Amino acid sequence: MSAVAKVETSSLANELIDHAVASIEAADRFSLPFPHIFFRDFFPKDFYADMIKSIPTEGYDPIKGDGTRMALRLYGDNVGKIDKSLQEMWGAVSAMFTSPEVENAIRRQLHEGLEIRARGDKVASPDDLRLVAKPVLYSDKDGYQIKPHPDARKKVVTMQLYCPADESQRELGTTLYQASLKGLLHVGSYGLEPVKTLPFLPNVGYAFVVLKAYHSLMKMSWHGRPKIHTPIEQPRVTLLNTFYINENVGF
């Protein structure tokens, strides 16, 4: 039996699930520039403090050629590759992110966006969008950036939790954009207007439905991270939980 399977029904995993669902249900909801939520206190306070002190140091793969973003996958059998002393903790995190309870809470809070997505994908209702969650731990270094983009079609919901130790990296959050003539005045925004930057604070995060032009031209899910120019003492650590179209299950 894999390490992930062992913790799927553990008391720790269940505690994380209950706390995450409560956080998602209490999230602030926004319709503009595209449907999204912002949640706080995602993990229990004591667990979060222990978790950020127990970030794995091995098992990462480079995502960008310049080495500014490294990824440690936390789905499937990947947790079993982490140091054994950390497997129970990160297995519980994986079990929480991939649980039906968390998916259902996300579906409830992002129903507006999922309805837009379902119409664009020509399915009867949001319930017909079958999803599979794939959580990944990211470590970003000086020079990291990602230009504004709406995310790939195979991604239905993007959910990201910020994992700093304190508030010193507040300015390193994700920026949300919208198409606007004002965007032409913002150098480096690729003709898009920055609407807001979600503060990079401990134990907070956001989620949104991935919307392309054929879903809604005016509510495309444009987001990005301007280049980190200021040297940072610690990596920018996040947990990205992406809900993909489950291609193994028909609509």
C-alpha cells in the first residue's frame, strides 16, 4: 500500500479536509475581472506552522529553463518519493486537496464561473464537468515571472495557496488582469490592465475557473506574476491545486 493510500482516511487528513472546506465556504467571492474567490486560514494554524518548517528539499523538477521555478508533484505515487519522515504530513495534504469534499466546496463557491465554463464547453451543466485534482508544491526564486495568461484549456479550476513564513513577501502575489484600452498604458502587461494583486500572506489563497475567449471574451481568466526583481531571502513557496478535465470520464 502506498504512503498516499495510508493517510487518505487518517484523522489528520480528515482534520485538514474539514478545515479547508470551512475556509473555502467563508471565502470572499468576486465576479470581476473574472469569477474568483479569496480564502484565509486554509490550514489549522499549528499545522501550517509545522508544514512550512517541513518543506521537502528533494524531488523537485525544473518547470522553467532558467531554474527560477521548481515543482514537487503531490499526486499519485509522488508522495512516496518524499523523505519518509515527511510522508505522513504531505500525504495528508495531498489527500485533502484531492478529496471530494474540497472539490465540492470549490464547485459551490465558483458556481458562477463553472456555469460560464459549461456553456462554453457545450455541456449541459457544471455537474457534467468531471474533474481530477493534481496538487503541486512550487518553489520560485529570484527572477521568476510568468506573463499574463488564462491557463490551458485542460485546466478547469486553478487553486493556489500561499505558503510564506511571515508577511515580508506580501508584494509577491498573483496579479489579475482584464482586457481594456487602459492596458496599453501598462508596460509589461501585454496590453492588459492590472486589476489587483492578491497579497502573498501566510495561509491564504485563491481559486478561479479557467475561462478562455470561447467561454467569455470579457471574463477571460487573465493572471500572471510580474518578474521578481528584488532579491528574496527565501523562495516563494506555494501549493497549486489544479482541477483538470478528467479525460478518463466522459462528459
